[in-house]
Amino acid sequence: MSTIADVASRAGVSKATASRALSGRGYVSEATRQRVESAARDLSYVAHSSATSLATGRTQTVGIVMPPVDRWFFAELLAGVQESLFALDYDLSLYGVPEGSKTRERLFESVLPGRRFDGIIAVGIQPSAHELERLQRTGRPLVSVGPYSDGSSAVSIDDTAAARIATEHLIELGHTDIAFVGGSTDTAELSFGDAQRLEGYRGALQAAGLAAHARVAGAAPTMPGGYTAAAGLLGDRRRRPTAIVGVCDEAAIGAIIAARRLGIAVPTELSVVGIDDHEHADMFALTTIGQSPRDQGHEAVRLLTRRMEHPDAPLELVDAASALVVRSSTAPPR
Amino acid sequence: MSTIADVASRAGVSKATASRALSGRGYVSEATRQRVESAARDLSYVAHSSATSLATGRTQTVGIVMPPVDRWFFAELLAGVQESLFALDYDLSLYGVPEGSKTRERLFESVLPGRRFDGIIAVGIQPSAHELERLQRTGRPLVSVGPYSDGSSAVSIDDTAAARIATEHLIELGHTDIAFVGGSTDTAELSFGDAQRLEGYRGALQAAGLAAHARVAGAAPTMPGGYTAAAGLLGDRRRRPTAIVGVCDEAAIGAIIAARRLGIAVPTELSVVGIDDHEHADMFALTTIGQSPRDQGHEAVRLLTRRMEHPDAPLELVDAASALVVRSSTAPPR
């Protein structure tokens, strides 16, 4: 069987050049590519990506660890990562595994340490499970996406600030009875980012002297979660809040749907604000804090390629832009 | 540098056994694993997955080609594929690329032919682009998921039948003025599966002598798409249909939200039926045709592993179960 060395020698180029020409990865001139391909044909050389990888010491693959892609944020982020990696000729190995599962435990304990990647992107990491620490032990370039990033380069919005700004928007409109939908009184059940959003809500109320008015309706960060929690909150006329902060747009949209079903007009009788600027936010005229997970995916790949090139460079933390988007789900209280 | 052969020789086992022990893939006894690991330590052998791959001739990786995972169906399907592959110790290389894009063209022309996988799963393939034909040329075991599967093993629901059953349900309730939301009059814009659903709707009307009543409101197969199309259909009281078939649940839910905003009661003034049994269908009490994309993901991996073991076995076509789920968005017309 011919090797890449035989092909390189026949074509009169280095092994690395022959490898680049045959893999289609990295630049070679058209003339060189044709000479290498012709040599490969003459020798019946079969391109073999494992052999290419041994020759170059690189796998041209990036591993990504994230929750299952069943929420808008993760789907958009993954699309952004994929776009950037594809443009750079990297493959993507996906490990989409639920937080806190046995599968996730196995992934961190015995799967990832045995795999070779040029780098790893970790999304929605849970600090309680020491996940970043275990990824760092693999010694590979690492970038995390999300609010927890101890010891890694990272890209994230400031979740605490996002929820604070959303809550302050309602306070400025004159609301004092503002509930939070989609948190939980049991912090063990909250993701790290959602816990920070709850903290931002509480902080804004406290700063405005409204700490005693804080009310949290525990719910999953989904449309049905927000719907059920809001229906419970809004059912009793006498205890009904005048405004709701959703932990994310999905929960806020669920709250709007619940209000409509109960005959409560948004925004005249109830203001609702979300966080994310989800693809459905516009359809519900939802005021929200906008962020772009797709751009965060591009940014994560940019940080990762820099770490792959300069492993010893200082860590970089990128604060992804977020900003209030005012539509018509918020108004002064009646 | 020590090789896997050195490690195997020192541990007194075959190269394949040493490779299995160090990669954690495939069975070896605990005693053997310890002997191999100890030999690897003594020789400072660095596990190298490319070397493992050269030794075994397998990459333990399955490639998956699909549209971006921004719709429920694809996210659930991907989760199912991932669950099954993870249990079998396969990695997943994801190529999530929009249909009809230049990126997709490049993927099929120059990326996939150069990659080594043990098998490929192709989802939402567009026959017009000859995508399956080009994947078959790579010579790798192949399974497709979705209605188009020429020359490959495949798993799919019968989209034509699903839309026919949904439409017949409305006809049996007594409806004659039934519109389809989420199709397009321009078939070039429709995915192959959505075109089959449109055909199923037309077929049911024709069989009931209602062909002249067919009305298609072109729209993207999304909640905002269904909302906009339905708002247009329902705006004119005198031409308002009494029932709507959504091309998928997202479009049907959009139609329900549009009806509520217009003050049209579902189901007393308007019946709505969807296809999929999306995670939000229950929240909207949507009558629909249920299918499980997650189970289809498991099934795709089962078919693929069988083709990897028996490449010359006859092709298998698995008709994934779907069935009418009656909730309260449908009723006889007033």
C-alpha cells in the first residue's frame, strides 16, 4: 500500500503539502494540487483521514459539549458554531447530553478524555459538577459559552444585568408589583444562568426598595412552563401582579398566552418582559433583552482558534452584547 | 515514540485488544485492561485516536447531514440519534447545513467525499439536488430519514397519509370548507415532505368530491408562518373557512393564535388540525397526527449499524408509526 510519503516523493513536494492537497484543507496552488493528485492516482494511493491526521498531528475536529438542542438558544448557537467551523474546514463532533444525567457523567469521566480534538467548546456548563475543571484536565484548548467560565476563555452575556435591566424597565414604567416567572425557589433545580437572572430581578427590586414585593413562580424555562406558572399567578384577581419578568422569552410568551386565555389585556392590564429576543418574540410584540446566540457561536470559534494557535495566551472573556428591545407588551400600570 | 504494537507486545495481547483496552471501546476484561494500561504507562505510550483508527480500520464515527436544528422535529431526531450512538460508543460528526445553500453544495461536492465515517445518516434530503445519489457514491453505509430515500435504507412516516388522515378527520366532522396552511403554490419552495403533505390534503378533498374547495395559504412551516397565513385567511368573514389543516403543528399553532387574536373561537367557529404532535401541541389542545422523531432517530441508528455489519443486505424501509391524536381544537362546524 502506498503511503503519503510515496505520493509526496513522486510529486516532489513535502508530506505536509501532499497531505494538504489531498485533504482539501489548507492552501496549495492549483498546479501543485494537480501534480499531487496525479501522483496519488499513479500510485493508487487511497486518501485516509486517520493517516492525514497522524501526519499533521491534527484532527481538524472540534468537540462541542452542550445540552440537547431542543431550545432556541442552543439551536442558534450550534448553527453559529457550525457556520464558523465549516468555513475554517473543521469538523464538529457533537455531544448533546442533558445536564445532571448519568450519560453526562460518563461523557466527562470516560468518553471525552479518550477522544482527540483540536479544541473543545463547552456550552451551559454546570459548575456544581466540576465540568470545566475536568475538561481542563484533558489539556486541550477550551472555550466555554455561558455565564460560568472559571479558568477558561468564554463568551457570554451578563445574565444578572439582563434581568436587572428588564426589571428596571418595568419599575421605570411605574410598576411595583412585579413577578418573576420561570425561576424556582429551589436553586438546585435552576441552571447557573437562570439563577443569575433570578438574582438580577431580585437586585433590581431591592435597589428600588421593592424587595418585599418579590414573587417567584417556579416553572421550566419553556412556553408551557411559563403558561402554567402565569396561569397560577393571574388566576386570583386580588393578588394579580401588574407585570411579569420571564426568565426567558419562551416563559414570557407562555405568560402572554395565559393572560389572553384569561381575558387579561397585555399591556393595559399586564406588562410582560422577556430575555433573549427569541425568533417568536416579534410575533407576540414582546419587549425583551436581545442577544444573538448565533453571533456567540461565531465568537466562540474565533476565541477557540486563537487558543489553538496560542495555547499560552491569556484567557479572554467576551461579553456578548445585549440590549433592551421595546415592543408593545409593556406599558405603565393602569 | 512507542507504538500500540509495543504496548500490545509488552502486555502479551493482540494489537486489537490493546487498542480496545486503551480506547475504552469494545469489551476487554478488567484484568487485561489493567495489564495494557500498565504497559502503556511503562512505555509512556500516548493514546492517539488516529492510530487506533488505523489499527482497527474504523473511525467509530457516524456522520449526520441535516438541516439546521432550529425546528422541533430535527432537534428531537438528533437527540434520538445521539442517544443511540452514545450507547454504542460512536461519535457523531454533525453537518447541519441549510437546504439549497452554497455551503450545502460544497458539503456534498468536496467535504463529505474526503471524510472517513463508518456510516452516514442523511435527514431531510432534497431529491432535486441528487443528494442521496452523491452520498451513495462515497460507498459508505447510508440511512436516510424522511420521505425521500431512493436506493437507501430509510425511516419515515408516510407524509401523504398523515395529511390525508388529518383532512379526513375534518371531513367526517362535517366540514366542507377546509383550508391548508403552510404550503405554497410554488412547489419549488416546498420541502419534499411538505409537498407530500399538501398532496395528502388535496387527495382527501378529491376523494370526498370537495376538490373545488381546496385552498392553500402559502407560509413557512413555522408558528409565525402559520400565524400570518391564517390571519390573512380568517380576516374576511365572508370567505372564512370552517377548518384549517396545518402543514405541521407549528403552523397549526400559529393559526390558533391568529384565530384567538381575531376573536374567533376554536373549535366552535374554527377547527384546526396539525401534524407531528409537537411538544407544544398539548398546551394548545391541538388535534394532530402524532409521530416520534426521537424514536425515528433510534431506528435510524439501528438500521445503520445493521448496514455497517452487513453492507450487502437488502435495503430496509421502516414506516414509523403515526396516528390521529384527538384533543379539543376540532369539532363539527356550527
